[in-house]
Amino acid sequence: MILESGKPLGFKLMSDCAALLVAAGRGHRVGGPLPKQYAKIGGQAVLRHTARHFLAHPRISTVIVVIHPDDIALYEDAVAGLNLPAPVMGGAERQDSVRNGLLRLQDMGAPSKVLIHDAVRPFVAASVISAVIDAVTEDTGALPALPVADTLKRADGGQVKATVDRAGLWRAQTPQGFPFAPLLAAHRAAAGSVLTDDAAVAEAAGLAVALVAGSESNFKITGPDDMERAERILNPPSWITRVGTGFDVHAFEEGDTAMICGVAIPHTHKLAGHSDADVGLHALTDALLGAAGKGDIGVYFPPSDAKWRGAASDIFLKAAGDMIAADGGRIENLDITIICETPKVGPHRETMRARVAEILGIPLGRVNIKGKTTEKLGFLGRSEGIAAQAVASVTYPALRD
């Protein structure tokens, strides 16, 4: 069950809660020579980021870190100035490390509640910590968790053997909270076994464990991708905006359908061109290529190439969008003006917007289309063709330059 944050009815609030940060692992999967809890994100060790969340929480009375005996120098450097008690030396297995930490807390004067947290989860929110503390009672532990959203498969030898029913399955996180005395007893009883987390230790001893809502940001750093994600959280990239413009004109010729912004519009004539002559998409393609600094439509789809004769212009527009995406860009806004006397743009405006958004895979709200005339002046006023102009705004990470 999921408990809302708040004290269970009839339960007297315990006066103190300690946090035990488990940092005795030897994992090096993040790359580099250091165990991942000492690898740096934002210029500081992962462990330091984690410890600061618990030290700042008003309901945590004590924070103890369990470390590997070989990491004393790394530990002292990572937490310098944080005013933490002396660390506890870990054991051969995680359970041994947690048990050692619990014994230290008992020697210091056993708290009423204890939270066990993976030191390599550096983005735990204060609200998650509070929810776990609130859910712990004298005979119930608690942990934050997220429901399993992906379809689960059981495999053997690289091949799927079965689909696993995900109903009732949750992704457990930390901190996991417990009444102190029952958890210490459970760990003593589980000595010699290897269980995956403290909730499993509690379950083996018959201690109930409730679920509270976890958070996607409370992820565990296990590999290089997680380190990159952590860096992005601490140092989000700055963005620059680039603007491109496009212009195109096509004359009318004999036909009965004009292609404009990916929509076939019944008309007395069609537009003349090597491809389908979609004047709106051609102008927009040039605008996107301009924002990307990649030339114009003729560079990639020259009219001299028979391959593109009669081609649908959505191919050109999607290619420009894909180039932007490949460079880490994001299309923010597109503004297209169709200039003609006929056909009228208004009745087809929303269909055009939807088609452009579909081709580029962007929200509809980022596409604007307008229709204008030249008040009967010039070749457009004489209905000899259609012109289009477009403006595209694209943002890129500043490091692109």
C-alpha cells in the first residue's frame, strides 16, 4: 500500500531519527579509479551531495557513514567541513556494513527510528525523506518506491522465454526506514545470508514494510550514463537561440491540386516544380537549414537530380528536422506566411499546422501559419503563382559552438 505523508492514527511521534549512509561498496562502473561514491559530480564527491541532504533535514538527529576500510582518506576529503561523526568500517557484504552501522548507533544511544540510504543516490528529496519517516511506526518499516511501468521479460541465452506480469511490482528506492530495535534484531538474525536490501532483511524477520511514493530523481548512480545524468542535473546546459529564414516561389501550371504545407488543396491549377512544388514546406525547410547553419534545400536535394522529381516535400522538411535533432537542437517556433490570392489559406490553416507538426514531431503549438495577399498587385496579385516565407527559431546547447 502507499501511505500518504503523515503520522498513522494512534501512533506517538518518535523523538529522534538517525540516518545511516552506506558507502562501503567498491563499484567502479562509473569509470575511473575511484569507487563511485567518491567520483565527482559538480566538482564534489557523490557522497558529499548525499550527506548534505540528510544533514540539512530538520528531522534527522544523526548522520553516520559506513565506508570501506581502504577509503578513509577518500572519505575525509569527500566530507571535509561537514561535521560528521567518525565513519563506521563496513563488512564483506552490504548487510554486514549496515549491521556495523546499527551497532555504532546503539553504542551512541539507540534512536527510535533509523533510515538506511545508498550513498550513491545523491538527489533524494527532503519530501521523500519526510514521507519515509512519517510512515515508520513501532512495528512497521517503510521505503520509497515507484511502480514498474515497462513490460518485463524473462530471458535465457539472450532470448525471451516469458512475459512477467508487472501488476503489483514496484521499484524499491532508499532511504528505507525502520523502528531501530526491530531492524537491529532482524539484521542479527540474518547474519550470514545475502539479501538485496534492508527491507528484505526486515521481511525475513516478519516486520511489515509500507510503501511511500518515490521519485524518478532519486536514482542510483551505477554507471557512466548515470554520472552524465547527474552532471546535467547539477549543471544544466545553457542554451542559445538561432533563427533562420526561408523564401520560395512557384508558378502555377495546368492541374487541379496545389500542395501547400503538406496538404493537397483542390484548385484550378497546381504548382510547377521539380518535386511536388510545395512552396510552404520549401520555405520552411530553408528556414530550418538556415537556423542550423547548413546551407539551403538545393545543397541536399538539387533539382538537377532526377531522384527528386515529383518527390513529396515532407522528405526535405523531415531531413532538416533530423539534422537539427542530431546536433542536439530543439525546434521552438515556426512561423510560415503563404502569399497568394487563391486558394484561400484560412480554411486549410489548421490541417496545414497539424501536418507540419506531424512531419517534424513537434507540438502543434509551435507551428503558426498565416495567409496574405498582395492586394492584386504583381504576379502574385494576378494569381500567377504562390510565394511563401518562413521563420524558424531553434535552440542549441551553448557548447555546440
